[in-house]
Amino acid sequence: MSTINWRTVNVDAYDPESQLNFPLETLQPSSLPAPSTASEQAQLATQIRQLLRAGDLLGSLSSALETAPLAGDEQAKQVHTATVLEVLQGIRQAEVSRILQEMLRQQGGNALADTLMKYIYKGMGSGAGGSSSREYGGC
């Protein structure tokens, strides 16, 4: 029998998904969006509100979710979170399921749904929006 000390074998070197076998930089998108400021997010919020006022509920929700600030200052993220919550509050409860189904059918709908869930959890964690259980049917 050979005398191999198995504790010294680097098993990660044999794993094809190990970080030793490819650079971690390749996991990031090739073109990250430029950091946004609060003023840019405020301008974007104005455009989204116009879509909401025009009755384009799906367009306003999709636009708000597609333009989430991945980089930028905290104030820009807060402005955008408030915009997403405003769009959600502008959608009547009877129309929510229809709009979500339409959003999921469009290209990139699953990614938008993931982003929406992140905003919902963020809003629930911060207590933003002043929602109560009666507004959402006792949920």
C-alpha cells in the first residue's frame, strides 16, 4: 500500500468548477453599468411616473425593475426603491396577477421577477411604503 497523506491533497485542483481552474473575474458581467447618482435616479423616476400616469402599468414596472442601480451611492438606491414602491402601490390589487403573468411571459421576465422580489424584501425589511395588512388583503 502506498503511503499518501490524503490531508495534503488539494481536491480543489481536480474540481472543474473550482476558482483555481478559472479566473473569478469572468463571473462578473463584461460591462457593468456606470454608477448612478440620486439626480439621475430622480430623472428616471419622473419618466417612470409618466408611464404610470399614462396607464402603462406593465411598462412602468418593467422599466423600474430594468433600471435598478447596481452601482452608485446609497441615496440613488433609496430614490429608486421609493420609485419601485410607488409603482407597486399604483397597481390595483385586482390587476397584480395579470401584470405579473405578462411580465413573466416577456423576454427576461424571470430576471425582472427576481429583482421585484429583492425590492419587496427590501421594502419589508425597512418598513417602507407604509403598507398595512388591510392593503394587501390580510397577507
